[in-house]
Amino acid sequence: MSDDLEQLHFDTLAIRTGHQRTPEAEHSEPIFPTSSFVFSSAAEAAARFAGEQPGNIYARFTNPTVRAFEQRLAALEGGESCVATASGMAAILATCLALLQAGDHIVSSRSIFGTTTVLFEKYLGKFGITTSFVDLTDLNQWQQAVQPNTRILFLETPSNPLTEVADIRALADLAHSHDCLLVVDNCFCTPALQQPLKLGADIIIHSATKYLDGQGRIVGGAVVGDADKVGTEVFGVIRSGGPSMSPFNAWVALKGLETLSLRMQAHSNNAAQLAEFLHQHDRVEQVYYPGLLDHPQYQLASSQQSGFGGIVSFKVRGGREQAWNIIDQTRMLSITANLGDTKSTITHPATTTHGRLSEQQKQQAGISENLIRVAVGLEDIEDIQNDIQRGLDA
């Protein structure tokens, strides 16, 4: 394969990048389940450990299978470097440990995964790193929240679970005008639908557990960005701290990337049809999906995404009892908080993904008791609709 990756299209990069064929001449990427690597001499070992010679050292931070996944995802996101991690949360933690210190400040969207909020407030707060939370789509709030010690602006777009969409270019300009970094969690769209680095973002966060794998088989994460902040600083945290991705998980995610574009298109198509179905249902109070014409950021999503993704959230008429009843009446959809699977999943965010937030935090983030989130899978859309209709009928 040509070394000039810039001439290759996305789907080709997703299949061909990262594999360095071994002397065995294998066609499919191999798994290297080894904890250590052998050196040809003491001098070579010393040179590797000193960073004077490239090559494998120890599988906590150098493994050929993990490296193949990192190179492939970096190519898809348009980044210089990628560092794979044990989970999506490990990716966020490693980024913060690498780039922040006591006394620094984060401005974050409040429309993020509940555990990320806990990480920022409860755990980073222990070490003197403070966080201000703002409305994702209100640029004035972002501007007003920036302080002299602000180092990172953090967001998910589309958001979890209300699918709000942030103006990445505008936030990148704001961050850079204050000498800050814009960190974007690209879990919902993946590079198949959105490439934040090309819109000005500095660092991309991924939970490989979700769409990158695509079949709910592994837990993993990744950080994508430049050779300095990610390739050196975040990598240094992985090397010393050890929240590494296993070779097997890297291999599964690596193979998942091969079908990423096809799957994201199919997820988007199914989700769009489900959103329209729910939008017209008299027992549904409101539907959240950026592909609907009445979504507040429909035009913005159309301009910075090539598709609208597979997440649909909706509010039913009533409260928790009605929401839980709809969830419990389904027979095919999986009641689980995970997403990004070929299998459709359904969950109640207020008591699962965002259950650790205070009532005030839930209200501020729009997480109401009558809200349901569906991660639309790849089953036949008629079967998905019929399963949800069973709950709405009840």
C-alpha cells in the first residue's frame, strides 16, 4: 500500500491503514498477546528504553496490535497521533492528567455523560482542578465562563442524551483566543460522520466501546490529536499510569473500523425513520434528533456532520412510571445503557447514565423523568418501531 495516505479515501483508510505485515505474510491483522518483547542485545534494550531507537518495549505502552488501531483511527480523524486507552473514561482522565495541573480550570458543557461530570467535579476537584458547566449551545455562556486559568474547553456533540449540537468552529475560535484547547468527544458521530479536528478542535476523545467496535464486544477508548500533546504528553500518562488498551480489544476495535462508514450510515437511516415515527405519535411529548427539521441545531448539524447519527431520545406524556412502562414492555430492544451496538438499546437516562447527578444537575441538563434514550441498531426499522409501539400502546 502507498505510504501517501492523503490520497486514499475514508473507507480505504478504514480497511488498510496501520497493518504492518509480518514475515508470516498474513492477510488479516494479527493479535500480539505478549507482555514483553525480546531485544537482540543489551545495547538495543538500552536504546529502546532511552527513546533513542524506535520499537517495542513493553506491552503496557507498545504493542503492534494496539499501534495498528491507533494509526488507523488517527488516519480516519485526520490527526497526527492516537493513544488507545482501557476505556473512554480512561481517555478523558489521561488527557486531563497530561495537560492540566493544580489550579487549572475547565469549561465544560453540562450536556455530557454523567460519569464525566463526576470525574471533573469529584475526582479532578480533589487535586485543585475546577470546572464550570455551561449550556452547550450558548456561546455567550462559554465566553463568560472562561477564566485566566482556563486550559480546556470540553464538550460532546451531539450531546448525550438530548442530541444538542455545538458549533465546533466557533468554540475552537473562542478556545484559541484564550490560549485554551478544545477537546471534543466524538463518540456519537465518529469520524465517519464528523471530523472535529478539521473544524478547529485540538483533541478528540473516543469511547471505542461504542460505534468504533460496533457490536458491544469490548471496552476501550482513544485520544486523537497532534504529536506533542497526544503523541508525547498523553502517551506519557499511559506509559507511566497504565490505563492501556489490551491487544485483543485493540484487534476487535481495529476490525470494527473496517465497517464503520457502512454502519454509521445504516444507524443514521434507521434513527431518522424512528425519529419521524415518534415525532408523529400522540403519546410522545417531544423528540430529540438532529435530523428532524424542527431540531434547534438542524442547520448546524447539516453543515458540520455528514449524517445525523443513531441516537434518538424522546419524552413521553407522563413521568417515570410511564417511561419505565414503555421500556419494560419492549421485547426485542435491549434494556441497557450501552450504545453503538448493532442491537438497539433502550434506557432511562435519569436513573442510569445520569443517575449519579443531583436533581439540580439533571434539571440543568434537561434530564427529565419522562425521557427515554434509544440507541438505534441495525435491525429492520419496522421491527424496532413495532417494539416501541408495544410500550406506547400499554
